Amino acid sequence: MRQHAVDANTKRETNMSKQNKFAITLSVALLIGTSALADTSLDIKFAGALEFAEDGTLFVGDNYNGAIYAFDMPATGGPEQIMPSSIANIDAKIAELLGVGVHAIELNDMASHPITQDLYISVTRIGSSASRPAIIQVTQDQQISLVDLASFDFQKQGLMEFPEGETTFGVRGMGPMPPLTRDIAKGEIPLRTLAIMDMEYYEGELFVAGVAHDNFLSSLRRMPFPFDGSQGITNVEMYHITHDQYESRAPIRAMSVQEIDGKPQLVAAYTCSPIVLVPLEDIQDGAKIAANTIMDYGNGQPLDMIPFQMQDQTMLLVTNDSRSPQVIPISGLQDAKVVDHNDFERGGKLDLHPVMPYGPVGEAVMFDGMSMHMTQVGEGMLASITRDLYTGSLNLDTNPTWFPNRIHNMKAEFDFPDYAPDPTRTQ
């Protein structure tokens, strides 16, 4: 799951909120403790990217400490059926649970437990001088609680070649225009906030996308689980159609392992929004590889990549902070043409360029509002933390994969009180 980096000094903690008034069960605990598997202190500084293994192990990426934690969260059973649901103002409810104002939290990622189908949300609480992490659980009966991570057995894997220095992003404006205040603020964000962007568990291994070193190298890490201290680091370069250049700094933002052309490959999305394939067999320690560019949507930043089943085939739902979600059939990626600079006229390409979007991009689907984080729940449902376009509220909605929307903002023919289908004019 994709994580959202946060600058802990950009917000100030508000006064403690009033006593909880909504009907949910709350459990409060500190995120400190000692592992039962190893003599290692549980000292999470940042809860970012989340990923579950099929047995219920929860992986939590800590970009500040340069570590990945694996919490053993077994379960005996889950719900018989998952129904559509909606929790309004989920950010306000989480903030009240944590005792801070709604503007003093960041929701970084979300993942669903593969057995219970409960949702887990990684959160940053912003204080006056430092930030504190939290993991929030939302059950299928809409109970919200703060997870006591210290109550679970866990393992910890430190990241080698972690960018521990004070390197920050460069400051730039849009083209020839000078940078604005927010552009300058971006230049103060440390590089290590991109150390763990997404994680994918596959057949006993954890694949981690992010940056390594202090020289902005886009990397894929590969480590066995259970952790044994070993990991491989592969530097990744790819050709970016819209930018018309080969890029080795900006990391993969979202990814999924799929069987393509007869072998397991990472389907991976980058900012401005190329999609590449990386065969798992190429991800070897110390290797420098070129990912295979097969498509490009254009400007925008990918958020999540979610595999699901529809029409008797595997699909990928790719969300983006600037575009409607895109559904890509895996069948369309088989034998896809791999391209480089020789396949296009030179120069950058904006969205209206005749060649854009390029490749087997699938189909854009309707989505009401803006999905900040999305994950599959069960076989046929998607959960999304969604910003409502009209009210600005942040809601946690669960909807079917075939139509992942609420309809409260739409006024269609079906909504009029005297509506009835006319059988004489329809087939």
C-alpha cells in the first residue's frame, strides 16, 4: 500500500478534544513495547506504507527509522458477507479518538486484514515539536479503535543503504515561473520520507519500493519473510514518455505482482504517470536494471494499485491524485510493446499531445469524489477514504468493485418520485 509522507513541523497540535460522543468502541494504548520474537524495542517513529500477508501479518513501513515491522495478527474467521457502508468524517472520528484536532493528523495508508476484512489505517499525529504514529482499526461493524501494537509479536527489518542524511528536495517553480511558498516548503522535506513508498508481499518475500542512499536512487528492495536480516537492493531506471528522459531518481509509487508473459512481474506506477513492468527475476542485489515502459497516462501522481476480479479476469484499479481511477485488464498487458526514446518524437508531452495517453491504459471509470487511499475488502468490495467534492468531508466508504461509488451526490432520472421504466420504449 502506498504511504503519504508528512512534514511533522508543518502543523501544531490542538487542545484535547471533548469526550467521545459517537457509538464506537475505543481502545487506547502506547505504541511502545518489546518483541516476543527478538530482544528489539518497538520504537516506531512513523507509520506509513501498510501491507498484509495472507496469514494476517501486518507490515508497517517506518520511513523515519529506516525499518519495516511485521506484526503477527492471526485470526480465526471473518464475516460471511461484506455490505456497502459509509462512515462520514472518518478523519474527525480518528482525531477525536487520538485526542487531537482534525487538522493535526495525516492518514498515510490503508490495508484490509485478509481474514477478518477489518481495515487498518496508518496515521501521523502532529505535535508542536514532533510527530507520533498510530495504527487505527475499523471493524466490519464500524467499530474504531487504536491498535495496541505492543500486544502483538513482531519482527523488525532495518533498511540497508537508508538515506539518513539531511538531503532534501530541490526547490523549483512551474517552468519559468518562480517557486511559490508551497514549492519552497517542499524543498524542506527530507529524502528519507520516500524510503518506503509501497510494499508488496508475494510468495514468502516482501518487495519494497522507495529510494536508497542519499543520491536519490530509485530502488526496489527484496527481502525474505520471516526476516533474517538479509535484503537485496536493485537500482531501477525507466524511460518516461511524457518527460522524454530516462529517470533513476523518482521512485515507484504503487505496484502489484502479476503473472505476465508467463512469469511474475511487478506492474509499477510512477509520478506523471508511466506504467512499467519489472520481472521479479531481474530484482537482484546490486543490480542496475531498466524497467520496461509499456504505457503512460500523463500528468498526475498514482496513489494505489489494487488487483481484483471482474468479468472472469484479473483487473488492476489504479487511482491517481489528478485523474479518474483507471481499470487495466491484465490480459491487455500480455505481450505489451516495450518502448524507449526511439519510439517517439523528442520533447516533453503534456496531456493534450496526440500520442497521450499511450499504451494499453484500460478504461477510466467513474468515481464520485477524490480517493486518498483505497484497498480491496473481500472478493467483491473496495474500501476508500474519499474526499467529498461538495462538502469537503473525508469519508470511509465501502462499495462493490463493479461500481465503487456512493450515489448521494447524483440526481438522475431514477431519483424522481414518479419514475417508472417504460417497457414499450425499452428492450
